[in-house]
Amino acid sequence: MRTIYCGILLFLGVNLTQLSSAQERKDFVSDASFIVGTYRAKTSDHSVKSMAASAKKFVETLTEDQKKKTVGKVNSEVRRQWTNLPARPDADGIRLGDLNEVQVKAACDLMASLLSKQGYDKMVQIMLADDQLLRGGRPRQGFGTENFSLVVFGAPSEKEEWGFQIDGHHVGLNLSIKGESITMSPSFIGTQPSAFRIAEKFIKPFELETDLGHQLVASLDAKQLQTAIVSDRRGRMMAGPGMDGKTPKANGVKCSTFNEGQRKILRKLISQWVNDLPKAQADKRMKQLAGEIDQMTFAWSGDKGPISDMSYVLQGPSLIIEYVCQDLGGNPLDHLHSVYRDPTNEYGGQMEK
């Protein structure tokens, strides 16, 4: 019976692939959302050559007017104007919603080249999460996948410094690239809702960032908890957008007191941000941070129960990670913010030559 049905569709000129795509399209709120949510980004490797080539290919798909919005100088002050707020109509960069299918796919290929699978999947999932905030799926200024903007700073190169920025609601990702070196400091990564479904697929962008934080505080003994828990109420983010050059006072328990089991959880927790980078760069960064554990502190605010409205801060010589639940939306456990910084290497200022 299916063969006869398919034959009829072909006779009528209906392409079966298009029919399948049309069925899938209904699960997404915009064309940009559908492309980002279903496209399998191309990245054969994460080599310097591949990164530069992907960036050049993306830029080449743009019109001259689009390039004026998308390409800036590597030392542009625009790099410091990132935010996690819903995008402004006059925001710099090119909106995904203003790109055609070829251009959006090229943008996805670029993101997949610069980020690990973990990092790329997280960016896509956060964009799709933002679609859930659209009222009845209708366009809403500053919200949704189509309102995420991309900027390329400098000329993509295998040797010279250049940068890439993704700006949108709950993402302010800043990548600085020079040869084999990549830093993503400073960056904001969040999500609302914390979990959702698209068709039959269950998506939870921030699962381990939450669970491992709870695991770490639960592993502390009574003496460690005395200094680790700094407040019975969730704290505020202190190193977010607009706070460049400001290092909060370190607080909490000294990680030098951690046993090997606690250190293992700590390293895995840190990797939820660091491993958003390609493996070679992530491994190098994790090795650096492993050597700084004895100089780190871990601070917890709020109830330490497995389901609680809380925040935590990890801080060391070259690391600030803040994780904070948010009230806006009614359920703090459903609205999550985080920031990752390396105060010694903001915007690639100290990358190796």
C-alpha cells in the first residue's frame, strides 16, 4: 500500500524528500530555527586550516551589504559590547533570520569548526530553547533562533589573530583565534527553559552544569561546608556582560582541601565549559587548570538539596565560572545563567604568538 501511495505522489510531482522536510518544518517556529535544528554541520576536523576556511566560506556567501554588518576589525570595541539580553534591533552582526538557507548552513559549519560537538550542540540547543519563549510561535523582537547574530572580527587566518562572536538571548560567545590557540573568554551561556521537546526529541542544554554542581557540594564534608556555603539564598552574577576587567573577591572553600574524588568532580564540572572548545585546545586548557586547583575556591549560595534555587562560583588565577538560577519566568530552576572567564586572557589578549 505504501508503494502505491509513494507512486501516486511521484506521479503528482511531489518530491518525497521535500514532503518529509515539510512534515519536520512544522515542529519549528522559523526557517532559521528549522535549518539550525536539523542541519548536520560539516566539520571534518578542527584544524587551523579548517577553521579559517569555514570562516572565509561563510563570509563569501554574504552580499556586500551583509558583509558590512558581519565583518569588523579585530581590535573593534564592538567585541566588548556583547550581552545575553534579547537582541536589540540595532545590534551589530548579521541575524540568522536575515540569511538564506545556504548562508545559515555556512554559519553552522563555521560554528561546528570552531567548537567541539559538545559546544556546537549546546549553542544549537540554547537557540532552540529560546524559540520556546515565543508567544504561540509568533515572531518576538529579540527572541528566538532567527534573532541570534554573528560577527567575524579580522580576516580569518591560519596565523594571524581573528575573532568570532555569537550574540543573542542567553548566548554571548566570544572566541579569539590565533594559530592553534583559542580562548572563549569572556562568554555568557544560559538557557530558558532548562528542558523542552521538539517533536519526540527531549533536549536539556545544561544538564551536567547543574547536576555536577550539586554533586560537588554534596561531596563536601561538614568542615568544608562551613566555608563553601556563603549564603542561604542564591547570589547574583558578578562577572557577567559589562564587567570586563573586574575580578570578584574569591570566596568559599579552598579547593586545596579537596580529596581526589572531589577533584575529579571539580575537573568534570569545569570541563562542561572548557570542553565546548575543540579537543586540542580544551585539553591544553584543562591541563593548565588542573595545575591551578589548589589555588581555586568553590562558593555555594542557597539550599544544597538536589533540586534547589541556588548559585555557585568557581574561581582561580585564570578562571571564573559563575552559575546562577534566575527568577524571571516564574521557576528559577527553569532559567539558568552562567559566565566563563579567563581574567588573564580576555579577548585573546595574552594568546601565544
